[in-house]
Amino acid sequence: MRNLLNFIKTTIIGGFLVLLPVVAALVLIAIAVNGVISVIAPLTSKLPIKTVGGYAAVTFLAVLLILGFCFLAGLLVQLRLGRLLQTWLEGKVLQRLPGYTMIKNLTHQVIGREGTEFAPALVDLYGSEVRVIGLIIEELEDGRLTIFVPLSPTSTLGQVYILPAARVERLKAHFLPVVNSLTQWGMESKKLF
């Protein structure tokens, strides 16, 4: 009975941790769209939008405005002043937020941008013939590696190990196919080798 309760508790917590970033992103998008709609409401009040199509058009316009702001922010970051502002903001504010660095690095991995490499690897945890899929997080000064071994199918949860480099075999696969395979209980793992 106790094992069943632990299983249920662990599964609920794992599901919560998987859904939390998705729900947070959806809530932030909804808040942004509603905020833009309220800003453009005086302009759209003069338009005949009392129909479902009219409301859809206003929502579409709000989404376009948000995408435009994202484009402008991306453009600003490409300029020298924007890079300086981004570096200052990250150093003084964002890096103090829990999870910011991890989310930033994961986002860079997904979009294929240079940055912290989470190199996929086959890891020999116990000196046996059994291997697990892990991600090389960093190399320590003494040559050992920090390895994150994700749980399947919830690849954001797992264990961190410090191992000698001899027990870690780097894979030629990219980050995203590895995570996709893990979230599918190992399906498509043949693409990793």
C-alpha cells in the first residue's frame, strides 16, 4: 500500500513538473494577447466586430502585434546596444531567477543555437555492460564529467552523476532526437546510434 501511495505521489509530482512550464507559457501568452486586445480596444471599438469573425480578427491582430514585438526584441538583441542591455539584464536580474539558466540552455539546444552543449552520451553508471542515455552537462577541471541521466518519459526529471570520462561514450546524435526518444519510452532510439 505504501509503495502504491509513493508511486501515485511521485507520478503526480512528475506530471506537475512536466505540465508547469507548458501551462505557464500558455498563461503568459493568454495574458499577453488579452493585454494587447485591451490596448487596441479603443481602435477596434469603431469597427463592426460584434460577430465571432470580428473577435477572431481582433485576436489575430493581437497575435500579430505580439509577434511584431518579438521580432523587434530579436532585432534589438542583434544590435550592439541590445546585446549590452541583454547582458546587463541577464547578469543583474534573470540569472537570479530559479531555473532561468536551465530554460535558456534548453531553449538554445532546441533551436540549435550555440551555447552550453548538453551532449548526448551512453553512460556506464556501475561498471557493467548496462548503459543509460545521459547528457553531458559539463567537464570538470580534473577530467570527470557531470552527467544528467533523465527519467523516461519525463526527461526534465532525473539524476546527476559525476563520472570519469572513460565511463562516458559521446553519441553523434543531437540533443532534440535524444529528448524525443526519451519522452517516447525509447522509441526511435535507433536514430541515436
